[in-house]
Amino acid sequence: MAGLCGSFKACHCCTARIGPSVLDCDTAMLATEAARALRAGADYLHLDVMDGNFVPAISFGANVIGKLRAHHPKVFFDCHMMVAKPEEQVEQVAQAKAIHPDTKKNLLQFTFHIETTKSRGKTQEVIDLVKQNGMLVGLALNPATPVEHVLPYLDQVDMALVMTVVPGKGGQSFMVDMMEKVRHVRAKYPEKDIEVDGGVKVHTVDEAAKAGANMIVSGTGVYKVEDMALAISTMKRSVELYGNGLTEDKLSPLRYDKETFWISKAWDLGNDPT
Ligand SMILES: O=C(CO)[C@@H](O)[C@H](O)COP(=O)(O)O
């Protein structure tokens, strides 16, 4: 039986990955809260760095990311740099570099905003600097920024981040009109990671998946729901179904928090999945 994605014209082979944004978790317990999401099935962590300048709020910085690395040496960190001068933070964030011991994959991505570099003529410079420092590169664009602003650089970056809210805080509403940008990038880049961030929850993820996003950031949709494992597995299945075109019988299983309890037991016994 054929998959469904053909009818959405966004079919791709990019892996479905769910990355909880830790912004709205109990950040005083960051390592534990991260572990909770990973045990519930999260594929990576989306770490929101806010400088009180590019966005009004201040969250945490490179120092905390480095400390978090010690707790989660095998986890992919997508560092979303909502900072006015990303070039000033590249070296510090790179301190959290890691390579997965089995897959040999790079576990650190530096995702910066085109709005912070384009007007200063520094986009190319920052891309080069991030690569020189051994990290993967993500390029983000705000809702008000036309997709054409990032297109000249997408060949060189590992991921495009289409913001689906105005960056600055969690818990805002998903801007479905941003899906046009996702569709545009997916049509040009069938093999590139495309991430969406802002207002993505179990009831909005299908729009993003149908448009072609494969990396799904969700903050309150993961940390402020009753069953974190169910939310994560539901979002993952959406990308597998609408993006990868898998049939129902091939989708990842739905998971529930009760299962998380048993997985955490295994974790305590030494099978650390994080
Ligand atoms: O970057 C941001 C906000 O600026 C996001 O990562 C949010 O933290 C996501 O939270 P939800 O919108 O999913 O609640």
C-alpha cells in the first residue's frame, strides 16, 4: 500500500526527530528535565539561548550548555541562538562539542538567525566560523523574514529553522501561514533537515509534517501536557506518515508515560539511553 505523503508533495527521506525545547521546563533542574524528555522518546534537545537583546528575555548561555553536556554526552544538542551577535558565542558554545561513540555523528549544532547577520554582511562569516569550530550549522528565520533571505546559504548549512512564532517565549500560537516557507525549502531541498519551532503540539504538528518539516521543536507541547511520551510519539508518527510516507503499520509505536516508568527503571540499572 502506498504511503500518504505523495498527496502532500512534501515526501522526503529525512529522519523524523522530535526535540523538546527546554525553555518552559523546570530549568533549575535542567539535566533531570532533559533526561525526562529523552526517556519519553525525545530524539534531541533544543536549547534556547536568549540574550535580552535579539529577544527581550534572557534564558541561559554557553556555560549551561557545557554543563548539560556532561550529563548527556550522547545527545544531539540544537543550540538555538537568539542572540544579536552570534559570532561572539561560537567558541564558547563549541566547548560542548561531542561525537557519538557508535554512530560517529556530530552532536552539536549552532543555529543562528539570519536577521542578526544579513544587515551586517556577516552571514557567510558566521557559517564559516561555526564550521571551523567543528559544529553543524543551522540557519533560522523569523516569521517576518522572507524565505528568499536564507535561500542563498542553504547549500552550506545543515538545517533550516522556520520559526512558527515570533521568537521570545514559549506557549504562543502556531503560525500556519509559515508552512509556505517550509514547502518552498522542502521542494528545493528534499534531503535537508527542516525544523519548525513555536506552537507545535499534537494538534498542529500535522500541518508542519505535511509541509515537509522533519525536525519538530515543541516546548509546552511536551513539558506542559499530561503524557509526555504520548505527545512525543504522536508528533513523530505525524512526520513519518505525512513526510516519509510510511503506512500505519510501519510507524513508530505510540508510547505512554507508564512505559517511561519502566524505561527509567532500565536506565537506573545501567542501560542509559541518554
Ligand atoms: O524559540 C522558542 C521561542 O522563542 C521556542 O523554542 C519555544 O520555546 C517553543 O515553545 P512552544 O511554542 O512549543 O511552547
